[in-house]
Amino acid sequence: MNRTFFFRVALAMFTIFPCGCLPSFYRIEADRDAYSMIAEKSENPHWGLMDYTIDVDPRSRMHDPFNPDCPPAPTDDPYSHAYMHWVDCKDGYEHWHANGETSYADNPNWLDFLDLDENGVLTLNSSSSYELARLHSPTYQNQLETLYLSALDVTAQRFQFDTQFFGGYSTGYRSTGPLASGSSINQLDATTRGMQARRVFTTGASMVVNFANALVWEFSGPNTHTISSTLDFTFIQPLLRAAGRDVIMEGLTQSERTLLGNVRQLDRYRRGFFLDTVYGTGAQAGPNRGGAFFGSVGTGTAGGAGGFLGLLQNLQTIRNQETNVAGLSSSLAQFEAYYEAGRVTFIQVADTRQTLFSANTGLLRSRRAFNDSLDRYKARLGIPPQVPVLVDDPMLNQFQLIDPEFNLLQNELTALQYVTGPKLVELNARATNNEPFDPGYVDSIRQLQRALRQSEEMRKKALEDFAVRASNSIEQFEETIPERVSAAARILERKRKLEERPRVSSEVPLLTSVDDELFATDELAELPLRLRTLLEEISTRIEKNGEIAQQTLAKMDVLAESGGALTEEELKVRLREDVFGAVPNLLTGLAADVIEISLLQATARGESITLIPVEMSPEMALEIARISRRDWMNARASLVDAWRQIQIAANDLESQLDIVISGDIGTVGKNGLDFRSGTGNVRARLEFDAPITRLLERNGYRQVLINYQQARRTFYQIEDSIAAQPRAIARQVDQSRIDFELQRRRVQIAVTQVQSSRFALEAPAGAGGQGALGVQTARNLINALSSLRDAQDNFLGVWVTYEVQRGILDLNMGTMQLDERGMWVDPGAIGLEYGYPNVDDLPIEFRIPPNPSWLFPDGGIDSMLSPAPAPAPVEGADADPATE
């Protein structure tokens, strides 16, 4: 019977106290608690985290397709791996490979989800690049996981105030021979191990309740058994040191505040992550488990662009270089033809060729640098460099002042000129040497006719396609004139107000440093008409030259068929009039007309580009940031955290005074639950420890005081740096506005220079023959083309810088909004007069007292956010306690 009872007890014991749960149970339980904590802190709409999770998307390169609790062994270094199986002449663990092996560190199927075209190329635009970064960037995933770990810290702190249960059981057998103890002993015991309940209270009190039970079977002698149980408790309540909610709840308070700060920090990080991915600037610090957010405040201002926009800018710069190379190539072909005709010197041809070689070298370097930056950008997105990528986005298409199709046509015309040149030289040499007219003459004439017919196809394209494109660009320019005029009026009005303001400091507003003429718009209304008139003249000239080309082809047919009947002098005259003069003039004239159309298009497109308005004073931006910026809120919280430690450290200096109450009660007989009051004990005592030795505590307290003073200084320095941001952005915006108009003027001047140089190049030969074109003609054209390329690059750079500043301003005010994909919801114009930011959407509950009136004489944003003043109390009426 005793054995049966023992086995029943053992079976119940192993049933009630199992070995433990599977690891997946604890993982799922941790996820549930952490997500619950984060959702709790994300309830505020100003920093809510929608659909937060650390689970990696199956499409991501980071996704692990294997069981997270039993992942297969990754590929190891073979020399290091040997020590896992044999180390120090000892066998290692033999089940390392029980879960299998994998040769992949990344998701083996992630490439299947890339949106590749039929050529296996990934197209990148501003949207897809950001979506790829969110999907594949390890840096972004690390920030999500840091927030998760911060939530686990809160669960650990909350657990400190839960009732915690512990318990275990042990069984043992003892056998002692008669000579060792005087009699034989054969005992089997089953005893509880640490079965207790613990609880910590927010006052600092702690309570422990223990339950001990022992069952002993004696198999020697009469086979008896004994059962005894004891229930005891200990309650400790500190009264001075380590007492009070301020001290006891500090860990929980700090972890909760840290989690809230990390939720806000991740919300700001996501906004900075977008700007950093697309604009290459504005990156923000992510969550921090330590809770010190002073270093997490974004204090930088933006300069130029990087990221995807930087790639686009570099690509457009390369296109500008390609246009420059195409123009130089066309000019070189023309100079070489003029050199053969004796109109220019060899120095001019060599100078042009040298410049073309330098331009090609610069173009090659730019392409190599672009490829390097593209590989670096792929790494930022989290994709390998060997994935072929096509950068294609319409964001900067407006800065293609000259359509890329013009370059192709210029290159085709240049190639045609290089084909016809040797044939013309060959014909001229044969005629000069008085060689008889033979089939060789006819073959050369036919080849020139084919080239001329090809040029006629290009002439048709220039007239029916490119002229129409230029006309459309002029229409688009005409549509933007009202916007240009309105923007200029706003700038001039602001400039006037700044000039009227008395100057009391050394700061000089940038707008007051420029002349009003820079923003003059008087001639804008007349410019479209002038451009259309020029375009019509060019189109008429192209049509007229087309008729001349047809006449030339007919004359060349007659010459090829009846050239043998002409005398030597008659042949020379016909060749000179119908071939040597007509063919080069038609080709160079068409090339010049194509360039003229492209320059007209450049003028119209350059005048069409505008800047999105930004009318936000630094003072107003700062006041909005004061109540909206998440990192500023966190910095304030960090200052209070440092201040709160003074109270905590001061508590350690107090005396130790504790009330200790303990007691126990036992059972009688063989019933393990038969507790009797007669067996109980209750004890109470007061324990006191004088604060005699407090040197370490003293040092710690003094350090906390210093830490708080340092935190105060750090905080107002952070406020100063935040205040400097909108001021710097405002100055950069003003500078960009001024520089934008200056660069626009540079583009137009460069276009005029190219046109003037082309006119000089197209001037008919003078009576002097050789050298009829000035010695500076080539140099002037080269300089004009170079100036046009530089002006285009600078014009683009100013616009890009302005756009970056606009995004950074939205971020630094704390008003930047993201859509469900995490993309920036571009507000367009920024300024209260444009309805953005909407004052009603700002988190007014986080306002702090406004800054002194001398800093914001107009009351800043408080004049708009403050509620209407309450009516004055009626004399004699009782004051409202709430109002008091």
C-alpha cells in the first residue's frame, strides 16, 4: 500500500509540475505583452504607430523562412567549426545539426519578389526606393526591434509589482548500514523546494509567504511514514530609506517614460528615414533603451541633396554634359568643314577638338562616380550591388531644358557631316586635278545624295516633332506667368517690409542685399510672343532649306547623268555651285536650326520652373516646433528624469528604519494540511540602522546633483540649436530664392551667348576667304556651351537645395505627415496663409509657457492658439475655484 501511495504521489507531482513549456510559448507570450505595451503608448494620434510589428515581411531579404525557435545551422568557417565537435581532446555536442543546415544568411527567395522588368532590371523612383528601403533595410529593422526590447523592459518592471509564485519538489532516497549509524536506515523523502509567493508593494513593503512540506517513508523496521507542513510569512515595511513611491516605483516610472519616448522617437525616425532615403538628409536618431534622449534630438540643417534625389541630380548633370558633348561634336564637324573651305585656322579646330576631349573625359568621370554612388545607394536600401537598376523618375524632368532627343538628332547630323566631308574632299581633289568624269564621280555624287536624303528625314523630324515640342514648352511657360508674377510680388513685398524695419543688430536680411530688378516681371508677358516669332522664323527657314535641298538633289541627278559631257571648267563650276557649296551648307544649316530650336525650348522651360512657396518666419516655426516636435518632448522628459534622480539619491542618505513582521504555523499528526493555531508563532520588530557610513551614497548624491545641472545646460543648448534650425532654413530659403533667379538669368544669358556664337559661325564667308571668321569664334562658342552647361547644373542645384529645405522645415516643425505606406504627404506650399500647418491639428495640450515678449513681439503662435479671455468676474460674486 505504501508503494502504491508513493507512486500516486510521484505521478501527481510530475503532472502538476511539468518540465516547462516550449520555447515558442514564451516567444509568443513576449510578443503579446510587448505589442500591448507599445499599442498603449501609441494611442496619441500625434505619434501613433500604425500596424507596428517586428515580424519581417516574407518578401524581404531579411526574412527567415525557417522556424525561429529551431533555425538550421548557418554555414560556419570549417576551421572554427571543428571546435564544436572536438575540443581539447574531448567530444563536443553531437546534435548541433539536428535542425538541419542552410547556406543562406538572407532569404533565399527574396529575389522572386523584386519587381524586375523583362530584362531583369529593377526600376527605381522616389516611391519604390523608399518602399525597398523599408522592406530590406537592416537599419530600419534594428530600430523597430529596439523599440520592442524597450517594451520588454516595461514588462520586466511591471512584473516586479506582481505576485510572483515559485515552487519545486525534490525526492531522494537514503540508505545507511547498521555499522554506520547503529541501525539500518532506508528512507524515501519528497520535499518542497522554495514553494513561495512574493509581492512588492508600491510603498516599499515586501511580503514573502513560504510553504514547506515533507513526506518521509521509512522502509526499515515497521515501514512507517511521516508528513509535516509549515506555512510562514515575512512582511517588511521600510519607513525611511528605500521607502515611498518615489523610490520604489522609479524603475517602473523610468521604463514607462522611456517606452513612451521611444515610441515618439521611432515616429520621428520614420519621418527622417524617408527624407534620408529620398533626399539624402534629415536622418534622425532612433529608439534608445537607455532612455537618455538628449543625444536623439535632430539638430542638423540640410544642405544639398543625397539619397535618391542626389542620384537624379547627378543623372541630370550627366545629361547636361551629354548635351554639351553633342554640341561640341557638332561644332567640331562644322569647324572641320570650314577649315577645309579655308574659313577658319587649324588652331580653332584644334582648340575645339581639345575641348571636346576634355568634355568626354569629364563625362566618363561623372558616369563612373554615378555608378559608384548607385552601388552605395543600393547598400543603403539593403539590396546587393549586382542587382541591375534603372533610375527613372519624373521629379526633375522639368530641368531637362533641352530634350534628350535633340542630342540624338545632333549626333546623327554630326555623323552625317563626318560621312560627307571625306566625299566632298575627294570630289574636290579629283576636280582640281582635272581628272576625267568617270563612274567614280557618279558614285561619290550618289553617296552625297543618299546623305542629303537622310538629312531630309531629320529635317522633317525637326519641323514636325521638335518644333512642336518647343511650341508646347512655350505654352507651358505662358501658363506659369501668373504664378511667377505673384511669387515675385510676394518677395518684393517682404523685401520692402524688411527694408522698413529698423536695423538693431549686425544681421542683414539677404533679401535686402539684392536689387528689385532681379524679381522684375515686366517682360514676362512679352517673352512668349518673341519666342513664338523666333520659332516661326526657324520653321520657315527649315522649310525653305528643304526646298533648296530638293532642288540640289535634282541638280545632282542632272550632274551625275550628264557630267561626262561637260568641260573641265564647266564641271568645276557645277560641282562648286551644286555640290561643294550646297551640301555642307544644308547640313550645317540644319544642325544650326536644330540647335536653335533646342535653345528656344531651353529658354521656355527655364522660365517655366517655379519654386513652391515657403512663407514661414523662424519665430513661428519655432513656436510650432515647441509643441509638435517629438524629440523636443523627449528632451524635456530627459531633463525631468535627471531632476527626479535627486529625490532618489537623497533617499539613500537617510537612516534605515524598517518594520519587520513574521510568523509561521505548522501541522500535527500525519495530515499535511492540518494546521493548528497552537503551533503558530508571530514576531514583530523594529530595525534601525544609523546613517553613520554614507560616503558612497554621499558621492552618488553629489554626482546626481551635478548630472542635473549638466542636464539643464544640455537642455537649453538643445533648445538653442533647435531655435537655430528654422533661422538657418529661412536664410537658406531666401538665398535659394535669390540664387534661383540669378541662375535663371545665367541660363538665359548662356543661351543668348550660344545663339550669338552660332550666328557668328553661320555668317557667310567674306571676300578675304581664309580667316573670314574671327580667331575667337571657336573659343566664344566653346565658352558659351560650357557656360550653358554650368548654368543648367547650378539652376538644378538651387532648386534641389530649396526642395530639401522645404522637407527639412516640415520635419523640424514636427508637422511632417506620412501616409499608410510611410511616404511623406507633401503639403505643397508651407505657411499659415496657405493653411499649412493647420493650427487646429497641433497638439495644444503640450504647450509650455511662451517665450519672452521681446523675442516674439507679435505673440507668436500663442496669439492664435490661446483661448479667448474669460469674462471679467462680476464684482462681489464668489470667485470660481477652478479659475483661481
